[in-house]
Amino acid sequence: MTRIIGLGGSLAKPSTSLAALRIALAAAEAAGAEVELFDIGEMRLPMYDPRATETPAEVRRLCDAVLSCDGMIWSSPLYHGTISGAFKNALDWLHVLAKATPPYLTDKVIGLIATAGGTQGLQAVNTMEFIVRALRGWAVPLVIPIAKAWEVFDAEGHTSSNEVRRQLTALGGEVTRAAGQFSAHPMTTPAAQQAAAKTEGN
């Protein structure tokens, strides 16, 4: 079964980015994926320190889930033209996967959502897309920037906007579909080719 991880939310309560993520993740589950949500507001991760000698338990739980998933959906609020500090900190902790096999987000499909208080949201999406590429993942073409999110979602995280719900539902389905295709046809890296050649020679 395709496994999709949702990562998002904020320290704000209520969180519009978390509300949007829940809708997209529910759509991924409806499309047949096994899903898991990581709420940044609940995780309370320590600041990433590259000198740290121990990995916090919550970071290890996130990284283990990311390592085993086929795709992710990211959702961040737009703060001052970019993603939130808390969301960036969570992504910085993915450096733990630098020496994984394969490293970082190799062959993982990522869907992107941003919620904004004003009329823009694409700036945060653009930032996340740069990060996806840096971590060797694949961002799906469909991205969801939600302007004036405080008008779109109520205090309970519900939305009366059929258009926003339709877009988020489409994203969840697209990430599930693309992640399923990648997992069915994984990329063969040079290292994997060398290992296969050694096995065949024995």
C-alpha cells in the first residue's frame, strides 16, 4: 500500500495550514493510501543543531516515517514571504537522513500547500519547491496556495469553500497516484547498479 506522510501546521491555534493539510491527507487516504499526520504544533521540535550528537525521539519518529513513506504532503503558513521558522526547522532535521539508503527524499513524491493571511501564498510554495529539489524529491505540478486563509477556514478547521476543498482533494489524490507509480518503478541509482552487479557475479 502507498504510504503518505503529512507534515505541517504551525504554533498558532487554530492553524489554517493544518486544516488544509488534513483535507488533502484525507483525500490521499480515500485514494487508497495509508496516511500519517505530523503536526508541527504538537511536535515542538528543538532547534536543529548540526553539532548535536543525539537525535531527539520525536525527530527520530519523523525521520523513520519519512524514510519508509512513498510520498509526503507539506503545508506551511506564509510568514514574511516564506515558510514559517517552525516548518523550516522540521525540514532541517531531515538532515538525519543524509546517510540513509537512499538519502533524504530520493524517489519520494511531495505535494505542496501554503496558507496566507493576505493575497499571496505562492512565495512559500516556491520556497518549499526549492527544498524538495535540494532533498532529491519530486514535487507534483499541482500546488495549492490559499490566500486569505482566515476567511476560508473556521476555528474548527472546516471550510465552506467548495473550490478550496476540491483543490486540496485533487492534490491528495495526485500525490497518492504519483507516489504509487514511483514505488512501483523505483529509480536505479549507480550505487544500486554496482551492488546488483556484485550480486550477479557471486
